[in-house]
Amino acid sequence: MGGLGTLGRTYRHLNRYREVAAVLAKHGLGDMLHALRLDYRLVGGPRGLAWRSPEDAAARPERLRLALQELGATFVKAGQYLSTRSDLLPPDYLRELAKLQDRVPPFPAQEARRAVEEDLGGPVSRRFARFDGRPLAAASIAQIHSASLLDGSEVVVKVLRPDVRRVVAVDLEIMAHLAALAEKHLDAWRARRPTRVVAEIARSLDREMDLSMEAAHIERFARQFQGDPTVRVPAVHRALSSSRVLTLERMEGIKPGDPAALERAGLDPRVAAERMAEHYLAMIFTHGFFHADPHPGNLLIQPGHVVVYLDFGMMGRLGRATREALAEVVFSIAERDEAGLGRALLALADRDEDPDPREFEADMAELMDQYAYRPLSEWRLGRMLQQLFQTTARHRVRVPADLLLMVKTLTELESLARSLDPGFDAVSACAPFVRRAHAERLAPGRLGERIASAGREALDLLAAAPGGLRELIQQARRGRLLIEFEHKGLEPALAELDQASNRLAYAVLLGSLVIGSALLMHARLPPYWRDAPILGLGGFLLSALMAFWLLLAILRHGRL
């Protein structure tokens, strides 16, 4: 790390970086800044940090949540994303970050009107018969206004916050640098690839800030449930929508978080729970495209137990191979097949190297004992999958982000369904989908597809092999064949060596300055101050300052 000069080159908004560091320190997270070597550069050393006493350590997850809440939209979204990453954080952090609320004061109605007029062309009155100034809801990315069309149809208009892209870009730049520092200085986080996590957060936010993407999500979701009368989504008014403005049909219904209201309307909460479970399991195991935020505020129940889905900003995707491997995981547990469970988990995950087979299988057997010998009604599907993926993370096997998002979605769905039906059994609801996916994977047609795909890959490899081999031989003949070796685990030693060489060069420079100042004093070159050469005195003064700075740097790192 360089210092403020390096940070100034890296970031155009150093004041915001200081603000982030100050908020973290304020909430007792100064040790995090110290570990990242930022405490002296951004906050002013230990005196600038709001250290917490050790007895407050149990509240650390809560303090992290409060810090992210205070830092605003981008950090709140990042915290919500991290609440899905059971492979990165312990359960107490996941629970706390899941409480982050994306609620902020609304922005002025005239700014919303201006965005609508700029994107749709012409005054609001030409497009809408009514456009309410007071928003129905306000979040960090956008806010929603009630309106009616010229033909009297009731709609809602979602408008992106002004300047939100610039604010998010600055905060993401800071997050990316913090992640890079974590990979450099924290051994525990190096294998977790925090820079990759920040890149995933950036992609998620980029999609959420493009309202035309949400419109596409709604239309795709509607197509995959086309013909199912128990599913409804709001119609998109494409002519009144853009990347900053989204106009949707206004939907009415009862929120599923209120079982008493459902019963007063003549609806059965148990049937509503069953319907939502069927829809979500079809999204995950059949379609591979799922609504990833089953919050009661994003769902409505209409007469006939029709489920209305709202807010398509957060969606998950699972490829066919992933869905088949996921079904194999659940099937292997039900069949008490430890080896099959291990193979299915590894098929789902990404890894730099294979885990130790004996240790991995032992962990699988231990997890199997927790579930395989219980009645299915006692299983908690979301919790079970979360534990499985936490186990793979201990073996440095990375699970794709969309799969972890799916686990969070299932966990929230189970919680909501149990609030409507305390006897809800997610595993029994899941069983038909798992059996179907397992059967399809072994069906002759599917096996034929896989054999054909493997054959095409083998033919491509054989066709490319002669050319690649010829290129290697030609490079060897020309003396241009380059073989690179990557040394793993040497980064700390290289960092120490780099630091030692810098200090040695600094000390040599300091010694040269002292000798040069002594020679100037001996030569007694003018000008003078109190009969002493000013150049020599200045050299000694500069030497003293440099020596003090070197000593301070050494003490700061805890050793001489």
C-alpha cells in the first residue's frame, strides 16, 4: 500500500472513502480497518478509531448491519446479497444481514415527473390521466407512484432515483478496493475471493438499475407459467417504460403474511401455502428461473387462491445441469447414499483442487446422520441445503451464487409457508419434482443428448489437437516456447521481503543523508545560522524526521 497518494490515484472520491472508514470505526469495526492497513491512512490512527470494549464482541453482527445501514443504498444491497452467502459468513451474520431494510426517504415528486417526461417524451399529462405525487413506496434504487392511464386503467410507475448510478459506481469502486486489500492482507479471505463477490454484487446492482431488465424478467416469468390459472403477474406497458421508468398494471389482493385476513376473505391459508410452494418448486426444478424475493410484501393472494407475484428486480437462474445435480443431492440424502451425495455436490460446485476424499466423505456422512434417519416431516429443506453448502465451503469448494440465492429463497418460502400452515412439509412438496428431475436425467432421450454432446466435444478436441500440437512444435523450434510456473502460498513471504527491502533502501538513504549533512557541517559552507551552516542543519533535521517516521512505521507493525 502506498498511502493517501495511492488512494488518491485509485479513487476520485477520497472523501467518501474516509466517510466509509469513519462509519465502520464509529460502529466498533476499527479492527477491520487495522487489518486492512487503512486505520492510519483514512481515520488518523488509533485515536481516530471508535474502539469497542471486548464485552461488545457478541453484538458484532448487529454493529456491522447498523454500519451498512448508515452507509446507504449500495452497502445495504451488498449486505442483503451477503445474507445469501452461507459459504462466506457464519449463521449469526447471515441472520443479522437479512434484517437490512431497503427503505429510504422518497425523492421529490417533481424529479420523478422529470424522469418520466425525459424518457417517455412530452408532459406527464399526455401519458397519464393521473400521476400521484406522493409515492406508494420508496427504496434505495427506485420509488413507486400510483397513476392511471388515459383509458382509466390503474397502474403503478416505478422511477429510478436520480443520480443513483453515479452514487453506486463510487461505492462499488471503494468496495472493490476493500476486497482487494482483504485478499492481500487476510489469509482467511484469500480463498473466498472477495473481489469476485464484489463483481457479482456489481452485476446484480447493474441489472436492478436497468428497469427494462425487470420488464424482461416479468415477461419471461409470465411465459413460463402461461396457461396456469393460479399464477398472475402485472402486465408491462412497454410504450410507457424505459431503462429508468417502468409502468405496470396495478394488482390487488391480500398479503400472505396475514392468515386472518385470508380467512376473512374466504381463503384457506393452507391452500395458499401449498400453491406458493408448487410455484416455487416448479421455478427451481422445472424452469430454472425463479423469483428470488418471496417476501410477503412481494406476493398477493386473490380469490381462487391465485398467487400474484410482484417486484422482479431480484431473479435467480439455474441451468439444466445444475437443476439435475440439485435433484440428485436431495435424492441421495433420501436414499442414504454418501458417495452419491458427494458426487452431486461436487458437480454443483467450482473448485481449484479436489478436496480430500476421506475428509469430504466423512463430513457428508455426518450431515447424512442429521437428516437421513429423521421423518421427512422434520426436514427443513432450505436449512439442510445451507448446511451442505457450508460444508463444501470448508473444503474450499465454491458454490455458484445463484444456487446460494436459491437456498435463501427456499428458506424464506418455508418460513412464509409455515406461518400459513404450521404443518407445511417442504420435502414432501419437493418430492415429485425431485423424482421427475431424477427420472428425466436417466431417461433414454436425455442420456442420448449427453452422449451426443460428449461426442461433439471429443470430435472438436480431436480436430483441434493437431493444430495445437503443430503450434507448440513451431514455438519450440523458434525458441519461443514459454512455460510459466505459479508458486502458491508465497505471497506473505514476498510481501515481507518487499517490506524489508523498502526499509533497507530507506535506511541507506537516511544514512547517506546523515553523512552528507556531516560533510556540509565540516565544510562550513554559507549561509549560516548562529555560526552553523544552514544546509548541514537542514540535512540533520530532515534525517531526524525520516528516522522518526521509520521508527513509527516499524512500531506500528508490532516489531523492530
